[in-house]
Amino acid sequence: MTKMKYYSLNHNAPKVSFQDAVIQGLAPDKGLYFPESLTPIPFEFYKNIDTLSNEEIAFEVIQQFIGDEIPEANLRQIISETLCFDFPTVKIEHNIYSLELFHGPTMAFKDVGARFMSRCLAYFNLDKKEAKNTVIVATSGDTGGAVASGFLGVEGVDVVILYPSGKVSDIQERQLTTLGQNVTALEVDGVFDDCQDMVKKAFLDDNLNYKNLTSANSINIARWLPQMFYFFFAYKQLKSENKPLIFSCPSGNFGNICAGIIAKKLGLPIEHFVASTNANDTVPRFLETGFYDPKPSKATISNAMDVGNPSNFIRIQEIYNNDLSEFKKDFSSYTFSDNETEIAIKTIYKNSNYIAEPHGAIGYLGLKKELLTHPNSIGLFLETAHPIKFIDTVEPILKVKLPIPTQIESVLNKKKRSIKIKTYEEFKEFLKLQ
């Protein structure tokens, strides 16, 4: 099998291997990496997909992006350790399903990408006795916990997580501040975009080149590409319905929906995508005006989507060659307020006895809107985190008491440890001391 090469979307850096793209995170010209080619998977795979296990599907899907850089036996082992939980579709109402992505160790969809990336890095470090990578990640909620769990104890890797003080839920904060070992949490006086800017600035900083910095945000291909798997697993479960599929993705940094579009380019029969956003409406405005105009992020009850300038949107533009008319054939985007989100949570519970959290509820709203013009399709909205992670929002809205799952119970009584910072200079000094 030939090696897959990755190029920078800034088009001013050499092409690199999968391994180098993972270890670097960003290209030297600070562009995001993108695969040089996308080869559709043969029709037979889709014809027989319902006879395959999730692990077999994932191997077939990811193989071309890695080539022979990880031997088949090792790659299958990485996939097996990544996919050690279920991805059920749950019927909510006629032709509407929830695709539950929260059955992993931190109860958020990001468990898949974090586990996959951590195991790839561990494999690449096997023969490098002195190898040391510092993984830096900005989180608006669930990324931090998933990365902390996925990388905990991984040899040769230090993890530094930046999160906005007071802008993540209590459970999310505990998941990223209580593990210790090789994981450190930095509590930033600001919003998510400030955290993300600090991470990007560190990559630009020549004085930190010696630190072997890499990112575990979805800008990293090993964090992002495995998110394709969800769409294949959902198709496998609903293939027998023999109806066109529409996926509505609650969208913040646009990693999930971008991975879904890649899945479509590999031949997965998806009719349409919906990027459902909260008040951070950069992409819905872009579709209306054709002008990409990022704004500072606004705080909402769906905090993991509080992103004013989504990193992965440039990858989506690349897929469609910046052709807005082609893009619109596959893609819609709608914005919803906190009030609309709360009403949706109540409506879903009242009609279906199903407890959605704010991000899933926004996915549901976008799906309902899109299905008005696709009446013969099946719609799936991504339920990206367990409602317990937003207990302070969900319980008052529904006036119910949520049981605490075992994954969450294990962190509730642990002591929070974080280091408070305000400026990039403080962050840089911390990294130098690592």
C-alpha cells in the first residue's frame, strides 16, 4: 500500500507522512493538514456493511489514510482499544433518530478521536526511548476530559489542557482537572477562543520549537479523521430502512461534520448534512452572505459549541474547492437561541420520554428544519455528550433528577487541580518549565 501524504491548507509547506502530520499537529506554515487524495471505498463494502463488525468497518475506512506506517496488526489493535463501547441509534419519532456518541469513558464523542490519536502517538514513540511530545489542547467543554482520559499514562507524552474559567460545566471541569499524572489543566481567564489562540500562538513561537508540541484538538488529523466512523456505524444500523440519510451535527469547531463529509466522499450514501449551531452563527451567516466573517464567541448553554472562528471550516471549504454553490448542495446550516434549545429539550422529553442535552437538542432542531424539504428521508442528530455533563441545565429545564453514571461518579469526589493563567506569556513560561 502506498503512503498517504498530507499537505498544508496554507500551501506553503512540504507534504508529509501520516506520522509527521500527527506529531506536528499544524504544518510549519501553520496550515491545517489535509489528505492528498480520497479514494472511494468499493461498492461491495457498502453492500455488505451490515455483516461487518464496527472494528472491521473502521479498519477499512481509516486504512488509506495511514498506509503502511502502522502495521495492520497494530492498527487493528489501536482500533479495538478505541472502539470499546457502543454507538446506538435510538428512534425518537417518525424518521428521526438520535445517534448516541456518549457511551465511552468520558461520555462524549471525543473519546474516539482522543483514544485513537493517543495510541497512534504511543506507537510512533515505541522506538524512540528519549522521545517526548507535549500535547496542548484548548477545550470549550468535552475535548479536555476526553484527551485527559485518552492520553492518561501514555509513555513519552505530557498533556496540557487550556480551558476558559467558569465557562465549562462542573463535571466537565472535574474530568480534566482531577486525573493528575501526565495531565495538567490551565484555567484561562477568558473564553474558548482565547484558549485556542494561545495554542495556535505556541505553535507559531520559534522559541518553543524544541518542545515537540502537537495538538489534540480536531486540527490534528489523528483526532479528526476517526470521527468518520460514527457515520458508517449509523448507516450500518439503518441501511435496512432503505431511505436517504440526513445527518444533523451540533457544530462548534466543525470537526464532526467535516469528518462526515469525508465519509460521503468515500462513497457513504449520505443525502445531506446540517450544521446546527447556537448563537455562534459564523457559518449560517456565511451561507447567507457568501462572506466568512468570524465574530468573538458568545457564551451559551451549549458551551462546547461556543466557537466564533471554527478551525475545521477551512477543511470543508477545501473539499468543495471554495465553490459555495457546490457546498450548498450537500450542506445547510441553522442557528438557534438558548430559549429555542430549552424548548426543544422539553419537547423531546414530553413527546418521546428521551432526555437530550443542549447540543443534541440543537442538532434535533436543525434536523426538523431540514426534513421539511426532505420528507422521505431518515434524519439523525448527533447526541454528542451524556445529559449528566449538563446536569445544571437539564435538571431545571425538565424538573427531573438524573442518575449519575459510573464513569462520572469516579471523578466527582476527586480534588480539582488547575493552574490559573491570564496571558500567552504565562502559558509560554509554563511550557518552558515542562
